[in-house]
Amino acid sequence: MAGATAQQAPSVTVSATRDPVDKSYRNMLAGMDLFERHHALAPQATLRFLLLPRLPTTQLDGITLRVAGDTVSLPVPVAPDHSFILPRNPDAAREDAALIASRKTSTLTWRADVRSPGVPADKRRLGDLRLECLVGVEAGLLSNNTQWFTSPERVCGTPDGNYLFFAERPVFAVTLQDGERRATLPFNALYAGGTQTPATLPYCDCQVLLDRSYYAPLWDRSWSDDTLLSFDDMDGPPGPDDTSINAGYVSTTQMLSRLGPAQVVSFDSGYQMWRYTYPAIRKSEQPAEFTILFGPDGMARKARLREP
């Protein structure tokens, strides 16, 4: 009732043991404010936040969220796709509330989710990803290693910012298309750079999403915001950009005996990505790459030659 006095209002006590990495409500509001300031990157886009699994045992179905402060307990509805919109509440902001999940927060990966209308479901728009990165860093969504990052501009505007995105499915290749310009992302832009080890993987947001992870060239303004990223799935058939594999190279044993050791990234699914590099013709260019996807049976599924 609008005319209720302080004496008439019920006393509310919120008891919550906050996980050290529960998300700060103030920080997430700051991310939402940044979204509005940089909305020109994706003028028609909307902002949601997204929950992703961090561990093999993470169960996202049925998860609940609430904003918890000293006197505030505000439920946050979670959609079937595990995304949500964060409501603004001045009391929660004043009390420096936390966003608390019904799962242990260390089992979750959090991301901003920016989507422009008209973008096909199997593609991503680069301007949307640029805005996702800015919001995600400002909102403090990165797990474990947020102290490594200095500012959204530093992370999202430089080549070594290393903000990870996740495709819908395990990815074999990512291609950028901007008008007539077209390019395939290099191997080191996939699978968290291809450098994760069993010792380092627990510290990466990609812990169970390694085969879906990729870096986008957010910093490279020669690619416009309207650039579209297309994804070739591991489980899909070979496409027109892929390279045929000769009969004598179709198994891991044959490939190793003929081409020697490769850089190998192995996934929990049993799939492996192998990478060979060849010197570039000109010193200013990146080396050529030959990548091969092997299935759990050790047989090649598809391959691609990427030249500068």
C-alpha cells in the first residue's frame, strides 16, 4: 500500500552465504549502462545475460537466480535457453547486492548475450560480439581470472585481449564475411588458442566448452560491425572450403608417419584437431595452416588448408 508507514511494513531479513564469485549486482548494472552508451555497435540489438556450464556435472535446467542484498531478495526469471534479463532495483544497488544462482557459482560460466534482429540463427554479427565483450568485462562476468583484465577497452580493443566466445555446437572452422571480403579464422583463434593443458583448463571459462570456444577479431576495425561469422560444425559434412584427404592420410597413424608430429588439441568427445604449419611466402604474412579433424576412431573427418 502506498500509504503504509515504516511501522506497518514487514521486516525482511535476507540470509545468504555468498560464494566468492557470485556476480556483483552493481557491476552487472554497470555493464547494462555500458550497453546503452555503446549501443551504436548494434543499434537494434537487445541485451540478455546467459548461463553456460563450467563443469561436466553442471545441470542448468531448473536453475534459479535471485538478487540478494541485506534486505532485498529479488527473483530473476531464467528462460528455457538459460538466459535472463536483469531487472533494475535501486535498493539492491544501494545494498551492493549479489546475483546468486541455485547452483554453485564456480560451476557456471556467465556471458552477455547481444543479438541484432535479422541475423540468421547460425551466424553471429561482429558488432554484437564487440558489444558483448564490452558488457561482459564491465559486468565482471569472467570466471576466476577477472583480475587479469584491466578494462573493457583493453580486453576488447587489442589483439591480446583474449575474450572467449562460444558457438552453439563444436566448431571446426569460423569464417568471416564482410561484403566481398572473406577470411577463415586461424587455428589460434579457436579452442582457447589451442594451448590449454589439463593443468590450465580448470582456470578457463572453456573448461567443458573447449570445442565450442573461439576468439573474434574485435580489435580489427578493418572488419565492419556488420561482418558476419559463419560456423562449420565438427559433426557437419565437408564443405566447399574444405580439402580432400588422400587415402594414405586418413588415419592418425598414417598422418603421423607421413607428415610427422602435429600440434594436437584433444576434446572430451574423443575428437582431435591436428594442425600443421608451413612457412609463408612473404615474411609479413602468417604461415599457411593445414588442419585435420579426427574422430574418436582415429579416422579423418575433414580437413582444411588455410593460406594467408
